[in-house]
Amino acid sequence: MNVEIMGEKTVWVNIGCSQIHLPKGPSGQKIRGVIGLRCLDLPALASRLSVPSPASGGSLDVVSPSGQGFSIRECWDGQDEALNFRGNMWSAGMNVLLEEDGRHGRDEGNVNLVGMDYLEMNVPKGKVGEVLGFYEEIFGCHVFKPEENVGVVAIGGVTEEGRCVQSLVFREGKEVEEYDGHHIAVYVAGGEKGFKEVFGRCKKRGVVWVNERFSDKVEDLEGALEEKQFRTREVVDGWRLEHEVRCAGHKDSRCDVDWL
């Protein structure tokens, strides 16, 4: 459906308020690690995939044809709404969703995935502390180290119980694959002021970057405000991850909250 409507471009995969973009072709990009998802009914999902159901409290670990790993668990109380606060909003043609469907097209009895919980990525040995420093300094994120070789960045805020709504997890000790150019999109809180501050810190650090694949060739604050986004790629020396950094007023944003 996406390809029919948008042309030979990209397939959009909706998972709650998050979305994965898959360029059409024989192989896809993948993060150097695991994508963590949450669902309502793990045994039902295992049955749909024709794989053994994990033990209670466990995870269902699967690998896509392109080699991307996924780890799926059931939601904790309240996580459904936190990860899917507006329902499954995006579609190639919004007219395919029934207006009376309050969950915007999500079929509770089908796949039942409700959102993206985390991205876990492998980083070179000795780099976790530097990576956490980048997100704390540039984006003002809450960061912590649950283990010596593991770092966690809270994305989307922290609940009263201390749980991350969404998170980036960085793990040392595993082989780091060559970077294939994949990117993630992040939204900055604080309106225009917060967006300007993040851009200024990236500019000062020298990590504002232009990806020639896309039309938003932003190099200065004026361009960032016009596009309502900019890109950065150099996280720390020896490890890259392109970020499409957007403000809440971006044309593709479906957010009506200011804590992303």
C-alpha cells in the first residue's frame, strides 16, 4: 500500500507512535544491535509467527530477513498508552483508516504490537561513558549506567516509578558492525527555544551534518528553523549514528505533548 501511494520509495512500518522506514530494495539497513518492542499478548504473537512462546516474563527474540534483531516483551501497566498515546497515527493514505476506529486502525486481535520500547546498540569498548556524555550534553537527557559496560539514555521522559518511556541502550563487549548509514529521528522538547539550544550545542561541537540523500540541507540556524529540523552524525570518535533532530512543530510530527 505504501509503495502504491508513495511510489518506488519507502515502506512505512507503524509501531505505536513510532515508525520504521524501509527503503524498497533487496536489502535493508539495520541498527548495530536490537530493536526492543512491546506487545499486549506475547503468546498470541508467538503463535502468529509460528515460534515457541517464551516463559512468563520472558522475551520473544526474532531476526528479520535482513538480519535485524528484535526483542519483544509484554507491556508493563500503563506502558501501552505511554508508547501509543495517539494510537497508530501514520498511514500512506489516512483514508484507509475507519473514522470510527478510536485506536486509529490498530487491530487488538491481530499482531498487537503497541510500541517501540528501546534501541540497543553495540559500541566499541571504552565508549559507553562518552556516548552517554553526548546525549546528556547535547540533548539534556537523563542517562545512567546499570552495568559497567552498559549505558542507558532516557528518551521520552521518565515515569514517576523511574521507568523510561523509551530509551537508547548502548552496550560494549560485542562486535560492532560497520555503519551502513541508518538514522533515527528524535524530537526536541521546549518549543523553538529548546530546539535552538540543541542546534547551538551541535554547532559549537561541530557535529551539524548534511546528508546529501535528503532535501533538508541545513547548515545554519536559519535553515534549521525553516526546515524545523537538522541532522547530526558524529556521536563520539569512532562511533556514528545519524540523528534527524526535529522540533515538535515539524510537519511530520503527530505529537501533542512536549516531553519527547
